[in-house]
Amino acid sequence: MDASLEITLQMVITVIAGISAQVVADYLKVPSIVFLLLFGILLGSDGFGVLHPQRLGTGLEVMVALSVALILFEGGLNLQLRDLSRVSGSLRNLVTIGTLITLVGGGMAAHWLGEFPWAIAFLYASLVVVTGPTVISPLLKQVKVERSVATLLEGEGVLIDPVGAILAVVVLDIILNGGADPVSVVTGLTLRLGIGASIGALGGWLLGLFLKHAKFLSEDLKNLVVLAGIWGLFGIAQSIRSEAGLMTTVVAGIVLRTASLPEERLLRRFKSQLTILAVSVLFILLAADLSIASVFALGQGAVLTVAVLMFVVRPINIGLCTLNSGMTWRQKLFVAWVAPKGIVSASVASLFAILLTQRGINGGDSIKALVFLTILSTVFLQGLTARWVAQLLRITSTQATGAVIVGCNPLSLLIARLFRDRNETVVLIDTDQDACRTARETLGDMRVVASSALDMEVLEGAGLASVGTFLAMTSNGEVNRVLAQRASEEFQPPRVVALFPSDGQPAAASKVQPAFMPQMQLKMWNRYLTDNAVKLGETLLREGELEQQQAHLKSLIEAGDLLPLLLEREGQCQVMSALETWEAGDRIIYLLHDPKPQLLKRLGGSNAPVKLSPEKLPEVEEIPVPVVEPPLQEVQ
């Protein structure tokens, strides 16, 4: 077979296998790296023998380098400095102190348990210092956790990758050159990080400046300009100092994010698609190149080494680095559990194995096998159990609290106050300055933003990425629907509710739920609130009377006398959806129309606005007993 055709078929099979693995993982809702590794091993020399990555020669190294540069840039581009500032202390500790703890702990474990020489043991430890956005980011998309936890894991994955890769290069230099003094080690590490960060910061700033002023460029061409620019900066940094390019791409992504480009969301989406393709291809190729026999040849000591790294070194690392962070023990335990290794560990280990073998130094293949054993163990054990652990620790984002509410009207202010009374953060958004002023006067210190919620930057600034509920309840139903759909697509909050005309049936393929009840009249209920013609009630659905209670509430809703507002279930409060199915144990907070004559209200001095508090109302609690008429008797 012609050599060019053979390489072409190798790449075609790789891409098909990689994308197939992504599809299967997305369908089964598990981290994609699980199937990427499985498919790669099955197609490799120890499986069906279809893929032979070594035939790509140095082209494989080039693909790895450019793909890792793209992956790290995308990771830096997705980092939000606003979120990072909340975990900056812990993140700084993880990248510095945490790196040292993993290096020392992993090296000791590999030497004493794996019986590796000290030099090779520390080379292994330097390779597994990293976690990696290639695994963390897809994992966090599948396992929705609290925003602070996700930010810390994402930040660690992106920032520690270049640090770990450069550290590994420094350790390799020591091995190849027969030792080095501590000063030269620190100097080599600092120099690479400094050069990379400087080129990345300057290049990212110039790239952002060019994109802002290049009005003649189409959006598609701007995305390709960024791709060419990033690879150009990576090449410049690599030519000055080896491995400095990794830090360049991360810093360039962070700086470009701060430039606030108008097309930033489109850019992030384009880079995300390229990253998925790059990760798919690399993991398939590197896994196909792995010798399973070399992994089994490591013996029991290697398994113990990986176990110590996962169950001893990582928890110590997290415990010390988050000591005064304010994180809960549940959050710390989850971060300690989730540390899967990614593409940087795999690619650098493969490269180092080749270099050590070429220099005649034993241990190259063993290092590669031990690194892949670590990747397989962390990915399969931690990746597949992450969702279960998050649910067990109750730190999933479906349990996230707080709300962003669009629309300042009497009903939305009442809902905002009810959330605040539960110590949940609420942000109100409206374009009407007068309505915003009224909201501030009514709710005091609650944050009110006078701007358009159609601007995604406004929603981002309101913290929609970290709250549990998005509620759109302006006076325009279609605007509410559009707002909710865009918020769902861009930020994916756990609960998206909007006030729009609904027939009470779920919409196909829509994550937006209609608020409160079908055909709800916002203007009417706002008037009731303004006139004090309502009572705020609460009721608990009981097991033995569930059907009777549901029927009674439904009759009041259909009569227009009752409006369900909030549903409290298992300790969590959420805005009532018109499609909600009530269960025994649910606590419903509602408004009940009180048609008491206005004259009596004025005579009783109750015309002034009053602060409503949930109470049990007899109109709802007392379920009417249906009257059964006796059958008519025939007259004899």
C-alpha cells in the first residue's frame, strides 16, 4: 500500500474512532476520555491492530504539540477572572505548593513502592503533577457541581499543565545531563514560565487589539486569525526556550478573554469544537500506541504507587492548599477525589520514553506504562464515580441556590424577597430605570441592574453561571421566552423558568419551563398585589390526602383565585413551573386572591402596602367535602 494512502487511512480511522467515542460518551453521559482510551487500546497493536501511530513518525509529535497548544489556549480563554478571584488563594497554592507536594509524594511512592531509581521516580512524579483541562472540562460538563468547585478544578487544570510540563522538562534535563544544582533547576523553571507568560501576555493583547479594530474581517475569518496567531505565538516561544510555548498559550487565552471581544462567544464555541477534535485524535493515537503488556509487567508496586498518589498524596495536597479557603469539607473532599490525568501527561510521557531510549537510559518504557496506568486508574475510577460522589456530598449545581430575575414588578419583587428571606442571593434586571429605583427602595440592599438582559455580559455579571434559577417575567411573553432560551444555551443554569403563554404541555427539546401556571395573567396579579387584595399562604402536601389537596388547589387555580409561586422540595426552593408534578412532602407557597371590598380595607386601615409572610390559610387548608346526594327512591 502506498505510504501516503496508509497514513491517510490511519488518520481517517483515528478521527472516526475519536468522534464515535465522543458520541457514545455523550449518549451515556460519561466522560468522553473513558471511551477514547478504550477505543484507542482496542484499535492499537494490542487490540485489533488497525492503528499504528508510530508510522506517523515525527508528525505525531507535531500533532501533539499543536493540539496541546490549542487545548491550553481554549482552557485559558474559558477561565473567568471574576470566578478565579474567589478561589485565587487556593488556586495559587495548588499551582505552587501543591505541585511540590505531588512531586515529592509521587516520587517517594514511585521509589519505595514501585522500586524505580530516584531520578526516574521523580520524572514520573513530575509527569503526574498535572490534571488537565482535556479531562476536567468534559467531566464538569457531565457532572454539574457548584461553581466555586468547578472554577477551582478548571483553574488548576489549565494553569498547572504548563507548570507541570516545564517541570518535567527540567527533571529530564537533570537526568540527561547528569545532575544539576538547585539554582539552575529553579532558574530553568522560572525562565521558561517567564518567557512564556511575557510572550503570551503581549501577543494576546496585540491579537485582541487587532481583532477590535479589524472591522473588515468576517466573523469566520477572525476565528482563523486567532488560531493562526496562537500557533504563531506558540512557535515563537518554543524557538526561544523549549516548553515555554505552553505557558504562552494559556496566558494568551486569559488576556484575550479580558479584551471583551464582541464575537467572544462565537470564538469560544469555535475553539471548543477544535479542542474536541484535537482531544479525540490525540487520545486515540496515544492509547493505540500503548503496550498493555508493559503495563502488566509493572507489577503490584505500580498499583500501590498509583493508589498512594490518589488516596494519600492528593488529599494531603488539597487539605493543605485549601486550609483557610472557606470551602466546606464536602467541597474539599470532592476536589481531593477528582484529579484525573490528561493529554499533557500522556503526550509528554510518550515523548520522554523515546528520548530516554535514544540516550540508552533504562526506564523510558516503564515510565510511559506507569503514567498510562495512572491515567487509566484516575479516569475510570474518579471519572466514572464523580457524579455519584458529587450527589453523595450534595454539591451538584442542581442544588445551587440563588436566582437571577428579569423584570421589576410587584410580583417579581415578592419572589425576590422570598428567596432573600431564605438567605439566597438574588439579582434583579430591568431596562426601566423607574422600576429599578422602586425595587431598590422596596428591597433595600438587594442588587438591581438597570440594563438589558439580552446582553449576555449583563447576565454574566449578574452571576448567572453560579445561581440555581433564572426567571424571566417581564410583561412581554415572547421576550421572556427568548431571554430564557438564550440564558439556557449560554449559561445552562439548573432551572430556567419564564412567563409566557402555555397550554400546560411540555415543549419538545426545550429546557425552558413555563412559570407558575398556564395562561397566567401577570398584570392582574400585579394589580392584586398593589391593591393589597392578596394573602400569602403556604401548604404542605400530605401523603394520605394528596389527591384531595391537588384537586382542591387545581380548582382554586382554574378559578383564578390562587397563584402557586414557589415549591420547596427536599430542602430546596424553586420557582413553580406550570408543568410541575406535585408530590407528597412538597411545600407550596402561593398567593390567594382576597376579594375583600376595598372600602372595608380602607376603613380598617389596611390600604397601605403590607409585608406578606407565608401562613396557613383556611381557604386552602380546609378541603371541602363533596356532597353526595342520596339516590331518589321510587314512589310505590
